[in-house]
Amino acid sequence: MGVLAAIVAASLAGCAAASSPYDLATWFGLGKPNLTSFLGVRFGASLDRVREELPDGDFETSPYGADAWRVNNLESGGVLYRSVVFEFTSNLGMQMAIAEFAPEAAATVLGQLKRALGEPTALRSGVAASSGPETLVASWELPHNERVTFSGPDRQVEMLGPAGSPLRHDAVLRRAENNGTE
């Protein structure tokens, strides 16, 4: 088992300099992406570490009670993310990121996700009369329990890390909160 752990660690170390803003690694050359970080913040990072890396943020408590760090106006890959919320589990660090983008960035964000993750596991149009990226909802189920959801109508991308299942309810509550205020 020690050799397997060393291969995984080497794979993760090699992805730190990836050009994608989503920092994806490929495990064992099988061509299946494994989400390791978002906008340079690694899944599993502590709140203190994220505060050091992104000091211009604000602490908040998520709708479901998790610690969260909100940073506004982060740019990556030609996309300005108006707001990015990193959420933390009590013992496994950052496990969810929710980023809001401008409507005109929908095609760019969806294109970056498809290049990094391949075709979505599920894809649906939110508006029957149109099928542009601003109307699409796409999701990816990745091999190590990671989940990525792109929502053109909500103008956001959600990334759930490998140990993020306790935070899934927060994503639903945040979506309902955002839809109620716009």
C-alpha cells in the first residue's frame, strides 16, 4: 500500500502547476480527472491556510452552519468570478467551492470545464426556447466522489471535493438563497 500512496502523492504533486484554473490531476494515466483544487485552493486545505493564501476575504457561516471564506472578484482563465465561497468541513478542510460569474462568461466557464473534465455526466437546458450556455445546467461525477455543477441560469459553478458530501445541503440552500434575492 505504501507504493500506491507514493504514486498518488506524485500524481498530485505534478498537478500543482497545471494551467487549468481547476487544477485537475489524472490518476494512474487512466484519463479520468480528479479534482484537487479550485483557483489555487486545494481541497482539504484548512481555513487558516486559505485565509493566508487569499487574505482579502471575509469569514462567514454557511446556511447549514459550516465555516466559509468568501472572496470577491477573483480572476482566472479570463473569467472574473464575482464571488467565490470556500466551505470547510470540521475535520477535512475545504471541501466545497461555489463561484459566481457574469452572464457573459458562461460560455468560457463551460468550455474550460469541458476541456478539463470532458463531457458532462448530465446536461439539460433550463429554457426550452434556447440552448446557449447561459441556459444550460451541466454536471460531472468524478471518480473519487468529486462533483462539479455548472449552472448557466444561476451563473455559478459548484465544486464538491472528495469528502464534501456533508456540504451538499449547503449548495442547495445557497442556490435557494440566491434565487430568492435576484
